[in-house]
Amino acid sequence: MAFEEMEANREAAGGVAAFGTPLPRDFYLQDTVRAARLLLNCTLVSVGAEGITAGRISETEAYTTDDPACHAYRGRTARNATMFGPPGHAYVYLTYGMYYCFNAVMARQGVAEAVLIRAVEPLAGWELMQARRGLLEKKAGEEGNGETGLTVPNAAASTLTPTPKARLRLARALCGGPSKLCIAFGLDRTWDGTDLTDSDRLTICAPSAGFLAPDDPAILATPRIGISQGVDLPWRFTLRGDPYVSR
């Protein structure tokens, strides 16, 4: 089945339930670094007035309370207050005054830890993601988008199936980074504090094929990106050879 047909079927099935079972509260109470590994291949789902977007989590970063790169390292503020609350909630923060990043709050209440979702492989809502990101494909005789130069049919609306290479290029442009991901999924500061375990608007679902073992050799651990402290900690996780990651 072509992936755009699968997407249409899933959306018709209705809401978050079409993508699996939301992770329970206990998942977010385990060791944060371990959880960052286990979140790979889980499905992030956002449901808004415009429609559904969903993607397979392909890149994560762990942040712990004693980590100098963690937002909560120097204590509680209005910005990071959600990190100190119950586990299993969304922590969405503004960065550089214009972009948002989405995290899953970990650890017991009062211990501020989180996992940043850096990238996903889009599964549903391609057209909506493109509209939000301003990355609609060029048509014959028109100038292409400077970021992608797309010439492939629209992934969500077309009856044709894009080539794997074209699909990958579009996916990276849509969700190949934490801020891109938030734009594509329609996430901003108003989503901060959403209960990921009990929400029909925003959740993370367990992978249909089951979790990887935390020490699975398929998981690649590298230093985190875009930080100035804690730079040596190998707490950025992807799957070896996974092309759906940030750059």
C-alpha cells in the first residue's frame, strides 16, 4: 500500500487511537537517558483543528537535573516550571525568540528532567505539515522552494507515490530538527503542560513492533547538538543509518 493511502486510512480511523497506545505514566518515571533511547521509533501524534500530524521519533536528546545543559540546572523559572511538574507532560519552550522545541518531561515531580525530540519521520499529515512549514512543491513553470527544490507530487494529496529519495528530502525539510518539527506539528507555547498520557490532542504512542532494548547496538549515541555546556555527554540518540535525523 502506498504511504499516502495508509495515511488516509489512518486519519479516517480517527484521532490518536489510530496510531497505537499512548505511553503510560510509568514510562516517564524511568531513568531519563534510558527513556531517550526507548523513545526511538515511538510515534508522536498531534491533533488540532486543522487535522492530524504524526511521525516516528528518529532522534532524541536526554537532559537531567544535574546536567549543566539542562534548562532547570539553575532552578525553577516561569519558563521551565513544567519540567518540575508531574512526568509525562509536554515541555514546550521558546528559543532564539522565535522557534519552539518539544520535550517530554521525565522523572518524579520536583526532579526536572526531560527528553528533547529532535526529529521525526513524517507518517501522517504531510500536506498540513507542508502548509505550516511553507514548503509546498513547485509546479511546472513555477519557481521551486529554495529549501527543497521539490518537484515531487504532494505526498498527502496525490495519487502518485514519490520516489524514496524525494520522500526523504521532503521529510527532512519538514521535521529534520526540533524547531522544524514544532512548526510542522503546530506546537507552540500553548501546548506546554499538556498531559501526554491522557490527551486526545498530543501524545507519544508505543511502537507497533515493540521497543528496542536500551543497549541495542542499533542505537547510536553521540554528543548533543547546539549546546555550550555538557558537550561531552553522549546523550543524543539515533538509529544507525537512520536518514530521518537533523543535520
